[in-house]
Amino acid sequence: MSSNRQRIVTSRAPLLPQQTTPEQRYWRQYSSAQLVKEHNSVTHIAFNPKSPFDFAVTSSTRVQIFSSRTRQVVKTFSRFKDVVYSASYRQDGKLLVAGDATGLVSVYDSYNPRAILLSINASTHPTRVTKFHPQDSKTLVTASDDRVTRIWDISHAYEPTLELTGASDYIRSICFVPSAPHLIATGSYDGSLRLYDTRKEGNTPIYSLNHDQPIEDIISISPTQLASCGGSNFKVWDLTSNKKLYERGNFNKTVTCVDYVENFDSPMQSALIASSLDGHVKVFDPLDNFKVKFGWKFSSAVLSCAVSPSDATGNRHLVAGMSSGLLAIRTKKKEKKTAKRADALSGVSERPTKSNNFQRMMRGSEYEGDQEHIIHNDRVKQQRRIRAFERYINQFKWSEALDSAFVPGIAKELTLTALQELRKRGKIRVALYNRDESSLEPLLNWCMKGIEDVRSATIVADWIAVVLELYGNTLESSSILRGMIVDLRNKVRKEVYKAKEAQKIEGMLQLLSS
């Protein structure tokens, strides 16, 4: 009984483990990039916490609202007398607040730039930070260059309800502690992170944490953890023990901004985003000791960055503002299949409801019978087309098999497979008989490239030994072949030198590690 001839197995390099992680594959989906040129450097970016999750970009003397759907400017707030800073939304998304270099704080309707709802003369110094309280919609907190943090009631904004002092340098960031509406944290250029209790009598902090570098930004990660950035690193603090938990210095220059997002459609349950003056924006995993999971490199220093809120629907964005005035918007588009599958699981149908007669008529139209009949495909699978060198080997044409291994465009693995098969069958000498300069040149060219690879070095050595034995006189008479042999000898010496140096380095490392 006859059987099929066994095919030649192609020699392949060992496969490395998968290089990309689920986190990297997720963040790479933020690939649809759009660049917008602003008049001046982009100093602050804030997302609307409510649908449609548009984002406000602060640059020079104006604040622009970009649509989350189209990534185009939908509103522009330009009624400022000087440079504007840190425009941010209220928690319900209906109000927008911003401070300018004259110290004036302006409160607008989020989508009506013409109507100023409230103006507060917070200070005679520039007001750099303005934020609404996330749990009290009437409370507004501002920080000016007079090193004073003020708390305002927007329903009675003639004077601040409380002034928080203690900072010895400019205050650049404010954040609120979740589950503790009475706690306010500030970060200033004196390198201290101060925590205030608004219930306490007096305006001094209850305690402070030393960052050792001017603090650019702070953010709350959990009810007991805060992150502060300044210098070339950021630090994570535990509010219960007043101690530093982590410190990460993954940047070469000053870290300018941090943002935190959780409970979003990612393999990571939460993510901390940090930007730096070295042009990098990196993603850290809080549940994995704040290790770097992904990063982007931009053309200039990044001053601000933000990610779409965790409950954002539709397209999600990563927005970075640079000192050159460029605004980079990277978008992860919503997958239509995922949305349809989610609607199917939740029982929501996109089709409008029809009458009972129509539903009765269309009943069973989508049935395909896949649960009653199993169809077997009896077609014989087409075998892989036999290669030229394999066909010649099966016909015992050893010389032609060697020639077909060096056809232009053939993969290196296939050439290596043909040489290995001829060596395994003991046909190296037979394949090399009756050859001239033109037929030996392709083999020597391939050997000069293959000697650099450890996996093919032994095969190259076997074939070159036979060539030198059979064609020693021919190599001396041919200037081209003699030059190729000299180049091959120099490459072998260079590879031997590299191997010796590698052994020396290995010995040094063993001494250091032992």
C-alpha cells in the first residue's frame, strides 16, 4: 500500500513569548491622532464629567470647547482681559469656571460664552487654580499667586467663606479627597503638600507632606491616597499614616500634570496618566505598584494631559497640550460590534417596534436551522505547494536543489532548510561538484551573511570546509572568490572577538551578582 512522501520540515527560529501585553494593546487603540495649533502654549485641559463629555482647552486668553464626537471647536470663551488659567467644569457639567492673570474669576454657562453668570475679584494677583467642589455644587475654591487658597459660596460671593494660608510659595494645584468633603489638599512651589480641614477653626493646615521638589500638580487616587508630581518624579502618599507609599522617577525632566481614571473598558481597572517636559506621556498601573504600562512621545514639552472620564460613552480621547501650542487629540473609536452585542445582551433592540401583524409575518425569518442540521465539509484540504528545492531533492537532483536555494527573494529560513537537508543526507560534495565562479558566488554571499547568526554558523562552517577542499586552486585564481574568502575570514575573526568579549562581560556580571 503506497503512502505520501514525507514533507521536508522547514527550520524555524524559536518563537519568543508574546511581546505585547493586554494593556499595551488597549492603549495602542488610541491611534487616530489629530493636531490642533493654538495661539500659545496649552496650560490646562478638563473634560466635562457629563454627556456628551466634551473637553475644555485653556490657552492664552481664551478657552475652547472641543466636541467629543467631532473633535472640532464648538464654543469659544474669549471675554478675558488677560491670560486665562485652569478652566474646569462643575460636577453636573452645567458651569465652567476660569481665572485669569488679573485675579478675576469668571463663571460661565458651559455652552453659552456670551453670558457671564458670576465674576469674583478673588485677588490682585493672578488666579492660577479654580475648581468647583465635586460634592457641593455651590462651593468654589481658588488659589492665587498671593499664596492664599480661598473658598467661595457662589450664591453669596462678595467675600470668601474661608481663607487657607500656610504656603510660602505659589500654589499650583488643588484637589479634594473622596468621601471626605471637608478635606482640601494643596500643592505649592515650596515643595509641600498641605491638607486642610474646613471644619477646623483657623486657616492653617492639619499637616503637610514634603515632596522635596516644587509641586506642579496633585490628584486624589482614593479616599486614603494622593499623588503629587514635581521634579522628574511623582509620589503617592498615604493619608492615614502620612507616609510616602511609592516614588516613580520614569522621566528625564519635570513632571507637569497627572490624571487618574478608573472603572473603564481596559484590562487595567484604573490608570494614572503623567506628562513631562521631556515630551513623554506615560500610563501607570496603581494596582501593579505604579509600573509603566504604556507611553507616547510628543514633539515638544507636554504641559497638560487628560483622559476621557471612566463613564464616557462613544469615542474616548487622550488629549495632550504642549508648550509649542500644539494640541494632540488621540482617539479610541467605539467598536460597533461591541455595542450591538451589549444591546443584545441587555435586551435593547435598535429597530423601532412594529405592529403585531408585522411581527407575526416576520416570525421565523431569521432562523437559519443551525441547531438541527450539522453540515460536514468533506472536501480534501489542498496540500501546501511543494517548493523547488524540495522537488529537486525528491528527484535526487542535488546540484539543482542547491541552486534553487539561492533564488532571489527566497526566505532565509528556506535556504537554511535546503542546506540542512543536503547536509543531513550527506550530499554536500555531490551538490558542489563541477561548479565555476558564477555558481559558487551565491553560496559564499549567503555564508558571509549567515556567519553572523549563531543558529546557522555550524552549517556555514560545514559548507565552507568542503568548498575550500574542492576548489582551493579555483579560489586562488579568481580575484572575486579570493576577495570573498578574505572577507569571510575577517568576519569570522570579528565574531570570535565578539564572543571573547561577551565571555569577559559574563564573568564580570557573575562576580557582581554572586
